Amino acid sequence: MEAHQKSRFFDFLLASNRPSMQNFEKWVLQPGMLFNSLEQWWGKNKKRETPHEGIDLCRFQETNGRINRIGNSTKIPATFAGSVVKIDDDFLGKSVYLSHDIFSQDRRRLYTVYGHTTPLAAIKPGEKVAAGETIAVVSGPGPRGTDILPHLHLTFAWIPVSLDPGHLTWQNLARDPRITLMDPLEVLSPPVIGIKEASRSPAPGATG
């Protein structure tokens, strides 16, 4: 994407979630949270069935060095202006699909897909949203029996205009050759300082 098409999502996220994120310094990302990762970042770090379709945001470092994490009240802003085209009940809970009036050279449309969300009551298919507008909050912990923490999954994809968005699922996002997934870190403007990588998963709920 061109530089002027980068999303200010991180700025929107921090502004929407003050005071809980007002001391944010950088994201703490484990390898399994990154785009195209082949392993899970929770539990026993098992292999994924398909490469990770996006990025998972969970923990962040504050300016005092403390490691904090987002919770199920964290507000989720729209990455760009667009339209809500689908809200799907799936294995991630609820996923929100936004289409944007941003097109690739071969006339595919840019989509943002959010996983692990609880959409606001006013956010329904057909609704138009502004860049930075709150569309949902992060949902609660993962399925019973897992140790996965509340987090936000973000996917960016170029999708043919002719493809019915009502038919989109995580399965065809990962497998349909007509769809091109993008590394979210190439679309999002960087966080305040940068990204701190963690080599392995800390214990659930750990701070330090």
C-alpha cells in the first residue's frame, strides 16, 4: 500500500482506550502472534492448520517497563472508513468484516477482518463507519479449557469485488487463491516506539 494509505489504527486504539492504555510504549509480540506464523502462541504452541492470517494484539509494555494486556473492555476502532459487510458467529466468537474504498491495481477491494470481538449494538451489516470509530470491544477469554488470553486478531486482505462478502469465512480467507492476505505491520502505522518481541509465552496473566 502507498504511504498515504497506511492506517492510523494504533493511534485510534490508544486514544479510544484512555486511561487504561495511556502509558503504552510498545506491543509485546510473540512469534506465534505474527503474520504467517505456523505455530500457536498459547498452550503448548501447537502447529496451526494454516499460516496465521493476520496479527494478534494482546500484551503491551508501558513506559515504566511493566507488561500489561488488553482486556474485554478494550474498544476496537475502524482501521479506515468503510462499510460493515458481515458479522459472523464463528469459532473465534464474533468476527467483523469491513470493506474499504481502497483498491489494488487489479481492482480488488481492501478488507479488514477483526476476530474475538463483541460488536456494538449499532454496528450491523450495511452500516458505514468512519476511520477511528469504535465498532466493537474485545471479547472475553478463549474457549473453556484453553489458557488463551483476551486479544484482538486483525487481518487485512485484497478481495475481488465480485466475491460475495456474505460467503467470506476464515477458511476461505486462508485458502481462496483469489484472496491476497497482507502483513498487518505493512498496513498499520507503527506504534509509539516500536515492537518488543518475546521468544516464548509468559504464564497467563503474567506481568513484570
